[in-house]
Amino acid sequence: MNMHTLSILVQNRPGVLTRCAGLFARRGFNIDSLAVGRTEDPSRSRITIRVDCAQHSVDQVQKQLYKLIDVLKVQELGQSAVELELMLLKVTSAPERRPEIISLAEVFEAKVVDVGPQAVTFSCVSSPDRLQALEELMEPYGIRELVRTGRIALDRDGELGRRTRMRVVA
Amino acid sequence: MDSETPITGAEAIIRCLEAEGVTDVFGLPGGAILPLYDAWAACDHTIRHYLVRHEQGAGHMAQGYARATGKVGVAIATSGPGATNLVTPIADAYLDSTPIVCITGQVQTHLIGTDAFQEADIQGITMPIVKHSWLVDDVRDLPRVFKEAFHIARTGRPGPVLIDVPKDVQLTPFAFSYPKQVDIPGYKPSKHGHPRQIIQAAEAILAAERPTFYVGGGAVHSGVSQEDLIRVADAAQMPVVTTLQAKGAFPDSHPLCIGLPGMHGSKAANWAMNRCDLLIACGARFDDRVTGKLDAFAPGAKVIHMDVDPAEIDKNRQAQIPIVGSLEHVIPKLADSLESRANGGPPRAAEWLATVREWKREHPFRYRNTEPLKPEFVIERLRELTRGQDVIWTTGVGQHQMWAAQYLEIDLPRRWLTSGGAGTMGYGVPAAIGAKVGRPDAIVINIDGDGCFQMTMQELATARMYGIAAIHVVVNNGWLGMVRQWQELFHDERFSETLFEPDLPDYVKLAESFGIPGFRCEQTGEVDVAITAALECGQPCVIDARVDHEEKVYPMVPAGAPSAEMIDIAWAEDDNAWVEEGV
């Protein structure tokens, strides 16, 4: 595994996600996670993608992305980037164990979003690593359902552009 | 081009084509594209439409037209199966970087997604094989989309684009105005190449002891002048290999040219690439048919890689000196740089050049010219009987294509149209028709195989209807010859499903049924008669050349083998010595 996080700024047009995702599939780049949404400019969207570059260089991935007409900019985000992900987690919880589970979740700043007779549902926004830790901690109680958004990320102020691979324009 | 009164989307498409200078299009109507065809008949315009017999033919004709003329080819089809029949030409154009605009009808916008009659998501189907595509759901976008489509198709690394236009959009009136400029924020192809890199390349070339100039199809598509390519080669006095797509970009008859590398390339070309200490790639993409086993390819070479597409740099082979830019701009600057640095003394590479020339002299392409009639002989006679004339050659894919590449001599670009990357059987007939439409002054000869010819031969009807006088030579061995060759060499002669039979159909009668002449030759003595008759008849025609089905294409690099290790038939001299030495 050789994971890289790419932040891809695209024109907000029909099919743009298919074009990007299709490119990854057909060139044999494995996607670990993918999140897409609009940016501060409604005509543009940002796709945040974690890609396994064991087979191909991240450089080649970026160059292929740049060939898509709707792709405006591709940045590789470094270790210092702010990376967050949302997880929803439904944990089996008999009434007597509820306080224990909730207090455990609080350590991770997870919020209770639903309580039922036999289960509690949490939401948690955190780094992918911490979400993983929360999941492992809840495992013994019984995880009924779990969903993650895929990470979104931004470079920290001042970092922007340093790792930006600008289009090669001579 | 602006209209005072509103016009329909259909008429707007015609005005867009006019605005782009289009004079010829190839297509076939159907339900969802009917409004466009209605406007075609109703409006005043001067664009000629060629009615094809199968949409694949329209696509390949547009390709042949584009590659022969350097202009953008246009193909039109209806929705559903009409559009999917364009998929093969689009894939072919994508791999060989041919600029074509495909216009497809689509079901009405309110029916999209309902599995309506003749509905196919052609934009989705073609997404991996287009440079870009559009589904136009608002008629007001049509002019901008056409402007962008032609711009994207022809600039940078050229390629196919697709415009899908729903029927109701074609029928909607609007105030037409064609944009003068194109503004695509995500599309800025590199042009000039980094000056420092170009200087570095020139210095490396002059310092090299064994440089080899590896010229690819980009040298044709970019429009770089042949004179500038020759200046580069001359300044360094280095051998030049031209890939299948580059045949003619650099003159075959030039003393520095050693021709075709790769799977069926010459020994000289493959050895030159493998033994060089500097490989100067120019619009070439290190395709597996050229390199053979990649790890073993040109093991001692540093690489200069010039290409307009940055994604080609380091894709298959690491480049020490990458230059991203249009060859049209890069090559003249490289030539200037080389010429200003050459000190006038003998080039360092003189000894190397002598060695490569010796290889070329000792190992030409050759065959034993005995009966039954040899396909190589037919191609040599075609070459000789048209020598000195302006000939555009097209081919299908397979043995005949490789023999044509080996035995034809082509000295100018855009005279050799062949399906390389995709290897599309059936390319030859329609590509020849498209080329002849674009270049009616040239002799156009399609060297085809019997397997390929049968895939698109219905376009002889198109040729006959419009009097498009390309000559179609069926190199007829009655087999899927290249597959047969692999079966013979690598599959213990199990000839599984490759026999076609030379009389099925009777190609002379077939030609006659289309109302065009057919000529047959079965022996060496009959070849010139048939070719001369075909050249003189002034109409589209077919030559059925019955050739030896056991003849194979040599030399050959087996798939996945190092390209320096070619197999060949045993000649009197021991010319496989190099292989055993392990070049």
C-alpha cells in the first residue's frame, strides 16, 4: 500500500465524477476513499480521493487527471493537511450498558444522534485514524451498522501551492 | 454567422460546421437525428454529405479524411445502434490521436433514462475513449459546444470528441450566434517546450556516442515540418527509426532512415534502439509493439522524450530529459540549437551510424519470390508502378499491413493511414474512401486483407455512389493470416477458426455487383496487368490478389520478448548470429 490523498478541483458539470472515477478504474488505480461536494464557488466541485499508488506513480495519476477537460487543478495533500471524515455508528446497547458506551464515545467527541431500545447511534467527525480507533473500541459491544463518508481534506494555510502540481505550461 | 431570426438546433449544427470550415461529412440518418437531416435538405449550405452503409464506415471515413488532410473529420449517426456503431472508430481515433467530431442524435430529453426506443447512453459508453464529450440539453449551448469540440479535437494531442444532441434540442428555435473565441479553463495544452530542456537535449545529442532518433505518430499529427525533422537528424548524423504511425513523417528514402522498429520491424531498427546510448523519442509513446519486453528495452539508453501530452512522459519509460510541448514548436528550436552547437567537425556518432547502416544493408526485409504468388511481391509491384506519384496508402490490420509497412517507401507525411494502437480490422476500405474525398487529386490505394475487407466492404456502395475512386487491393490468402501465423508459431499449428476460404466471396464478382471493376491476379506475371488496369480505370475498383497462405511476416519479435531478439527464417547467411550473441 502506498496511499496518497489527492484534492481535485473540477468544473461542476454532469458526468464529471464519472469521468474521474472511470479514469481511476480503467487505468488500474485503486481508490481507497472518495468524497465529492461543491466548493465556495458553486460552479466548481472538489473531489477528495485516497488512491493506492502501489502499481503506478502518483505523478502518472495526476497527469492522467489533468487530461480530463473538466479537471482544473490537482493537488497532492501532504501529511500536514487537515483531514476529516464523518462516521455514523449504530452500536448494540442494552439499557444498562448505555452510560458506559456513551461515556466511551465522548472520549472521541462522538455525539449521540439516536437512542433506541437496543441500540445507540453516534456521529463522529474526526481524523480517519481516530474513527478507526472508535470503531475498534465499539466492536466488543456489537456494531450493527456503520457508514463513513470518505475523508475530505484541505492543505493548511501557507501550505497551499507548495505541493500543487501545476499544469506543465512552458 | 449570426442569425437575426431564430433558427432550429438542427440548422444551428449546420451553421456551426460551416463556421468551422467543414466541407465534407460522413453519416447515416435515423429517427433521433432526422431533424438535422431535414435541415440538411432544407437549408442553403455547401457542405457535402456522404451517405455510408454502416456508421462504422462513417467514423473511419472521417478518420481517413482527417489523417490525409490534417483537418478535423466529421461523422454523423443516429441514437442507439447508430451511435454504438461509431464506438470502434472512436476507440481507434483515441488510440491513434486522430481528430474527429462525432455528432449523434439522442432520444428526446424527457425520454432520456426511460429505455426509450433506440436509446443508448452513448456519452457514458464512450467516456473512456473520447478526448471529451457533451450531451447538449439546452439548445443555447450548441454553438459553444461545437466551438469547444473542434478546438479540443484538433489542438494539443488530437483526438475524438462526441456531441450527443437530443431530438427535441435539434427542433428548438433560438437566436444563433457562433462564438469567436473559446475559453476552456481546464484545457490549456502546452505549446513551446522548456527552452532550457531543449538546450540540454541538444547538448546530450551532440555528446552521445550512439544516439537514435525514435520518431512516432506525433510527428505527423503535430504538423511539424519534415524539413525541421531532417535538420535535427542531419545535425547529429544519427539513425532515424519511424514507428508504424510515423511512416512518411521522415522520408523512407533518406540515407539516415532505417525505418520500422518493433514486432515486425527491421533488425537494424530494433538493434539501433536497443544498443543506443541516447534515445530521442519524438511524439512516440513506447508502445509495447515497439518495445517488446519493456525491462529489456534499450537497456543502456538515456531518454529524451518530446511530447505534447505530459502523461506520456514517464508512463512506460522514464525520461531523463522530458520536453512537453508541440513538436511543431519544439523540433525547429531543437534543430536551431543543434546547428548552433555543432562545431563542424565529424560527429561523435559517425562510427555508430556506420554500424547501423551496415546492419540495414545486411538485413533488409526479404522474401523468397517463388510461386505461389507472394504478398510481398504484390506490394512491391504496387510500390514500383506508382513510384514518383502522389499516393496515399491505407491498410487493414494484420499480415498485409505489416508487409505494406515493410515494403512500401513513403517519403511524405499523411500518405500512410493505418490503424496502429487499436488494430482495427476493417479500417482500410472506409479510411481510403475518406482519404480520397479529402484528397481527390491523390491516388489512394487500400492494401487490405481478405478478413479485414469483409468487415467493411459494404462501403464499396458508398464509393460507387459518389465515384470515389480509391483502389482496394485484397491481399487474399483465404485466412485470418496473422492469427494463423501465431497459431503456426506459438500454438502447435492448431489452426483454430482462422480459415476463410479465398473464394468466399468471389471478390471480382462482388466488385461487379457493386457496379465497379474487379481484377484478379494469381501469378507473378498477372500482377502488373491487374495493377495497371486498376490505376487506369478511373473508378473505385477491387484487385483480388490470390497469395500464398503459408507466407509469414518476418522478422518477428514474439509478444513479451525483448525486441532485440527477433525470429526469422533461416537464410543462407547466418543472420541470426546477433540473436545468439544476446544483443
